[in-house]
Amino acid sequence: MGKRRRRERRAERAAHVAERAQSAEAPKRADKSEERRRAKYAEDRKRLERRRTIAGLLALIPLAAWAAQLPFGPLDFLGVPPRDGWLLVWAALFGSFLGITIRLVLERRRFERGAANGRPA
């Protein structure tokens, strides 16, 4: 009465093991994809921060040259006065610095919004 055949128990066990493997695999896969998303975000952010630092440091050179009122400028061959030339170069570099800063802020918001929604950004 209480004893069942081995093949009957085996079928139930196989179904139970398969069901359990499916339920256990889905969260692991989600955790791995979330980890990959976080790692990619951190790597991209680090790369952008490094680029922003370099742009910021380079922007100091033309600003210092402009402040020192150097008698020559980077755009002398175009007939642009030296002070205006240094300001133009500084504006280009500073614009790059601001653009990267804005990009960092927007990507952080998009990343956080994706994490809050539980889906990739």
C-alpha cells in the first residue's frame, strides 16, 4: 500500500528537480545581468571621469595664457587677436568639460531609473 514503485517515484522526482532548477536559475540570471549592468556603468563612468579631468586640466592652459596677456595666440595665423584666440580655445575645452559633466549626470539618472524600475536602462 504505502510502497510505490521506483519508476513512479523517479518521474515525480525528475519533475520536481526540473521545476526547482528553473525557479532557482531565473534569479541567478537576473542577478548576473544586474551585476554586469553595474560593472559596465562603473567602467563607463570611470572612463568619462578621467576624460573630464583631462579636459578640465587642459582648459587651464589657455585661461592662464589669456590672463597673462601673452603677445601671441593659437590663432594668429588666421588674424585673430591673441586674447580672443586664447579665449576661443578655452571656450572649446571648457565646453567639452561641461558636455562630459552633463553626460555623466544624465547617465547616472538613467542608470538609477533603470535600477528603480527593475529593468535595464
